[in-house]
Amino acid sequence: MIPILMYHQIGEPNARGTPYRGLTVHPRDFRRQMVWLRRLGYRGLSMAQLMPYLRGEKHGKVFGLTFDDGYRNVLDHAVPILEDCGFHATNYFVARQLGGSNIWDRDEGVPASALMDAQGLRNWVGAGHEAGSHTLNHPVLPRLSPELASNEIRDSRDALEQMTGTPVTAFCYPYGKFTPELADCVREAGYDSATTTAGGLARPTDDLFALPRVAVMRSTLLLRFLQKCLTPLEDRKRLRREQEAA
């Protein structure tokens, strides 16, 4: 089983009480997490690099490393840490919001955070990391017509490939929302994988277009982080039940 880590922002968290504050991990904590995984003999891989392991063609102590939305603070704070550790990652970019901010969170009262612009995207790829797609506009895909949803999935891939000059083969469903029909659309658009927000470790038998991930939050302490990464979800639930019954 393979952990695919899910991060959003790496930086200073917003003020207490701010919605979604937990999605920002402090650089100090991110470094500690990466260093410990390296000490334990794990290699951090992008989704493209992880594919042979997800298909069961290769075996080893590896984990997937993903960031959602393309925040600029990931380029500023995470890239130097990943370079120090020798790890690689995938960032899922919202193609039409490059150089903008997380406007999809505005109605929730979440403060604006800058996203990478086109040059930042190229800098991310130039540092050896992978650009994945998070659609054109970050919509809730199941709420769209099939035609609009297909455009969001297909056209974002084309736009990112044109900007980076590299293949875009990894997709992430905004908000983790999808249907079997949308998964088929992602497959038909030429992607090799798609990740969700469902929790758990990935297995070689999993659908490559409905992959679970391990969410890492601001409040995830190191021991808890290692437990989430290295312990299957069903085992964690069993241990919790045993502790509660004791």
C-alpha cells in the first residue's frame, strides 16, 4: 500500500478562526515531515513517477507527494525542502487562475492566497516537479453539464501542456467530487491517474482514476502524520476501537 500525501499551502497559517486555516502547513512542520520520511527510507515521488508502483510493476518504500491548487507559497517554501530531501512532487494547477488567487474559496470567507503565475508554473516544472490539472476554473464537476465538465478536464490539460512544454498526465477532482462518468471522461482525455479527497493508502488494485490520499493538515502532529502515512486506514480504525474499548 502506498501513501499519496495531499497538501494545499506551505506557509504561515492565517489567523485563528479563519475558515480552512488547517489547510496551511508551516514550512517548519513540512520540513520535519519530509526529513522523517527520508530517514525511514522512503522516496517522495510525483504521480507520474509513482505510476509503476500503483500498477504493481515496481515495489519499494515510496510515497506520492501532491499539492492542490498551485499556491505560490508552495514554490517559495516547499521546493527548497523537496530539493534538500531529493523528493519530487505533483502540483495540481487551476489553469485559468494562474497568477490569481483562490477565488473559489471567497464565499466561504477564506482570505485570498496568491497562486503561481505562468512563470511560477514553469519554475515548478524546471525544478523537476510535475504539473497536474485541477481543471480550468475549480468547479464542482458533477454540477456541470457533461459538455462543460469535459471542457474543464480536457482544455485544462491542453493549456498546461502548452505553457510547460511537458505532458500533463495527472488530474485531481476539485473538492474530491466526481462520478464514474467523470472518471471515464478523465481517462478519455488522456490522463493516466486522478486523485480524490477520500482518505486511505492506495493499493495496486485501486482504480487509477479514483485514488485515495492522506490529507496533511496544519494540526497534524508528527507522530500522527507518520501513523497516517504508514498505517492502513482500516488498521487505524481498529486500533482506535480497541483503545476506546480498553
